[in-house]
Amino acid sequence: MIGALGLAIACSPQTEQDKASTEPKEVLTDTNTPLHLLQPDYPVPYGFPEEKEVKAVIDRVYEYLDSTTPTEILTGENGSAIADFSKVDGNSVLKQGDFRLLSYEWGVTYSSMLLAGEVTGDERYTDYTKKRVKFIADLYPHFKQVEGKDHALHSVLYPGALDDAGALCASFIKTSMTGVDTDVRPVVDNFMNYIMNGQFRLEDGTLARNRPLKNTLWLDDLYMSVPAIVQMGKLTGEQKYFDEAVRQIKLFSGRMFNEEKGLYMHGWVQGMEEHPQFHWGRANGWAILTKVEVLNALPEDHPGRPFVLDLLQKHIKGLAKLQSGSGFWHQLLDKDDSYLETSATAIYTYCIARAVNQGWVDDQAYAPMTLLAWNAVSTKVNDKGQVEGTCVGTGMGFDPAFYYHRPINPYAAHGYGPVIAAGAEVIRMLQMHDFEINDSSVQLLDESSKG
């Protein structure tokens, strides 16, 4: 069937079409057109979204994750579900979904779901985390009775790296504070014991690794430890945890923060005269997210708070200089021929939005770029709710090709929690601030100009 418009065109006399095609088009000039109002060909949506539009994006992510991260323990691969957890043994396995419930990336996701529930009032987000934290905590005492360490909860009972402990621990503490129908403290205490006493450290106490070389600092480890430590301080009220969180930020930053660029290097190796200055996007994401997490939990009168806040402001300033015209940041932040990467962009979106909302940075300077970043991130959430454009897990490298050519994959778990957190905090920013298009650009509405 031809629509009315198509029918009208089809029936128009040929001579009229010919006449229209030969008529000269008006040339747009400075005298007949306000050229500054011409609409540019933006690569991502430009402007400020409505809250419901942001919510629709993170809803898609939630719905995908809720359907692909089951909470079941099976008798074995392809076995039957175990309802009575006292029956678990060394052959029991977690039902496989698209992502691992016990990974550090899922610790980020659990915390992000709690944030989304808090901001939007949508209990589905909160319940997502509560259900899975309860599931893991309820399994924990039963797997403690299983002989050997090679079982479904081995990384929870016997952490072997900060990746196993920190992000999950922080999310478990946050969940316990929202109220959950189980005792998560044994899991939290086990994780915290590893972070405080089990992880390898340099002589001055800096949390470190012995790979790929001995006495190596990974910037990632700030997030894999410090948020859990500061949350433990919030949970217990013990000053030592707050002090340790600030101390680790100082120790890492003293070695790894480039004051001139306002960026962190990815790795630092004791004994090297020159350290590889690769400013990897997601590692800088973990570092800025750590500072935001600490400021969220650190007492207002803690003597280390001004240092952390100043460092956050310097980091945001350094990142702002390198945001691309599409709103994304690059895989290597200061290498604009490296690809545009989603997970780092989402982390920065959350952190800068949080800083704006808390009054930690100038809102008029940073709120518009944060909306641009969100608009960019939103284009990477496909119709299924998958997050595209995320770099897969990445170790520490000493040459640019390693970072330039890391694969991207929608099953890279690192993108999901940051996208949900970014959307939630942008919703809060839209609730707290008014925006306008002024002379074609997004501006924070000047409150003093209101009638």
C-alpha cells in the first residue's frame, strides 16, 4: 500500500517534478540565515536527556542481566538444582549464565544496582543485589564444610588475589546496610582478613603483586581493596580502616599519579628507573572510582579528606581535557588514535556526575560534559541490554600495541556495573539541576537568572 504522501508524489505531473528539480535552492549566507543555529552532524545524541530516557537505558541492562545471571547451585555440570544447601559437595557447581556471580566485576555491578535502586526507587535493582548476595552468603557456611579448596565458592572462601575479595566485599557491606535476610558478616570478615593480612605488600605497606614482575603496583588494585576498607570503617566505626584507605591512596598516587597530566600510569615496578607511562582508560577509572567511594564513606572531619578531594579534582581536570568530541574517552587516554572505550567512559560519567551532585567540582564546568558522556554511553547499550565497546580483561603491558589492540566484547563484564551507576547518578543530576540549550550548546541553568 502506498501512503498518502507517496500517492501524491506518484500522481504529480512529471513537468512539476522537473520544474522543482531545476529551481535553484536558496544559498544560506550570513545575511539570510542565523548560521550559528545550524544543526551540526553530531556523532552521538546532543542535548540533555529526560530522566525517563536514562531510566529506559539502564532498565534494558537490568532486564538482560536479571535473565542471564541465575542464582542456582547444581549437583554437577548439567545436574539438578540443590534446594537444601547442606547437600552441596565438591562436585556442586553454580548454574552457568552469561557472567560470573563471584567476579570483581560483579561486585561493581552489585554496588551499582543498589545505587540505581536508591536513586530511582525501583526496588528491582535493589532486589537484584540482595537476592544474589543472600544466595552467596547462604552457601558460604556449607562450602566451609566441603573438603579441599577446589569447589564452586573457592574464590570466596580462599581468596588468592585482591580481585577475589575487594569489590565483592564492598558490595556485601553495602548490601548489609540496606538490610538483607541473611548474615553476610562471615563473608565480609573473611574477605577483609585477606585484604588486610593476606595480600602481598611492599615494605612500606603498599598493596602490590609479584606479576608480571616482582614488586609491581597495579592501579587496578586501588579499587580492588580501598572501597572495601573504607566501607569496613563505615560498618564498624573503627578509625584504622579509614586511615588505611587514605594511606593506600597516598602510597599509590605518590608513585603513579602524573601531576602534569592529571592522570595515572597503569603500572609501577619497584627497581625500574623509568616507569611505563601508559595511561590506560579503565585503570584510571578504577582510581577515580576509588576516590569517589572513599569520599562517599569517609567522615567529614577525617584529616585525610582534603587530600583525597584535591586529588579527585586534579584527576577530573586531567580527564576533562581528553574527552573526545563524541563524548567517549580513548583506550589509552592521551592517544587519540586508540579506540573509544565504553567501560572507562561509563566510570568517568558516574564519578564526575557524583562530584557535580556533591558539590566537589564546579557544576557549570563539568555537568554538560557529563551529559555528553552519558549520551555516548547510551549508544552502546543495544536492544538486548548488552553493553558494547568494552575492553576485555587486561593485564599490565610495557608497549603500546598491547593496549591498542585489546579486544572488545559485549560479554566483557567490566561495562555493566559502570553503565548502571552512570545512568543512576545522571538521573540524580537531572533531578538536582536544570539544563537549557543556550546558543545551541548545553548549559547548566544559572540559578541566579531564574525569576
